[in-house]
Amino acid sequence: MYALYVNFCMIGVFLAGMSLAFNPSHAVDPIAYRWIDAVQVESSFEYDMNSDDSIQKFLDKNHFFDNLEYEPNDLVAIESDFTANNSRNFLLRKEAWEKFADMAWNFRHNFDWKRRLSINTAYRSYTVQKYLINWYCIGKLGQCALPWTSEHQAWLALDLWVNNHSLDDASFVWLQENAYKWWFHNTYQKGIEVDWQISEPWHWRYVWIALAKELRDKNLSLAEWYYEIEK
């Protein structure tokens, strides 16, 4: 299934070379802060699904950015020495980058340094997404989000490979079981009828810890959860 993934980067976002050598100083111990944050927010945190700059901004064909060409003001290059390609060629919002860098280290450690996550796509602008719709996605229902509804435009989503190849089963299972610990969620997992997009095992979006954990515990996609609470 994973081999079906089409490399959207061919239209302007290209994979880079191999990452830098292992340097333990770049690794962050996730346990030191991960669950402390969870205790602090779960009892009082209220999700903001509507504001353009919200980490939980919900996007689908019926929910889009108020500012169609929205860009956040806290973008950084993804600093990680533990990806299979040069993560610094890609941008995310700062807190999403910090969690992803730590997840990349833990992923590599789990597989005895034999596998590393690769970033295939991170941010895609309104203009690039519009180009995809008008060029690549014509007649391909659910394969591309509309330009003003893309999670990549929110600077919160990553399309992930492993060792510069499509996700294999073991790597995908690890992400399913563990990505929530770093506040990431596989947004498009239930198909067009549920998520308005085809199933995309490579697509992981930063949503914050309480929501990521709730979605995993309830085995819900973000769209399932959103429309359930909207009833």
C-alpha cells in the first residue's frame, strides 16, 4: 500500500542528501517533559479548532483558513541529525519541529540505528497546493487537499518516509503506536468517506499532546473526532 505514495516534492520540494553523523548532544529525553505537559493541560486545556494559528486548526473541504494565504510567524528549519535526508531543508512551526526532532531520534534508536525517518514534504504554500490541484490532482478525488484546506499550509504536517523510501509495515506500526507521545497524529487514515482524503499512512500532523493521546486511545481520525463533538 505504501508504495502507491506519489512524491509531491517533484513540483518544487526536493529531498536532500544524507543527514549529519550521530551526535548525542542533539537528542532530547522525551520522558523528562512529555507527561509533565500532559498533566498540566489535560484538565484545563480547551481546543481551538477555528483560529488560523491554532495548533488544532481543523481543515477539510468544509473548513478552511480565514486568510487563504495564511502563514504563521514562528517558522524554523527542522534541526535534526537523525533523519535520512537533510531535515534543515524543510520548515515547521517551532514547537512541532522540537517534538519531531526528538521523535526522529527515538525512531532511529528503536530500530538499532538501521532506520531513519525521511521528510518527503513539510510546508506547502497556497500557491504550490493550487498548482497540485490544477496539474497533478485533476480527476483524482481525495488525493490533494484544496489549496486553502491543506494541513501542509498550516506548517504542522509532515509526509514521512524511511531511509528515503516509502514507509514499510514495521515503521508504520511504530508510528501508529508511538507518534502520539510526540503529539503527532495520522490525520488521513479512514479513507475518503470519513476523512475526505484517501488513506495516507505517510501523513503525520502535529496536534498537541492531549488531543493526540485522545485520538489514539479512541482510535479516531481527526475528522471522526471533530464531527463527533460537533453533533
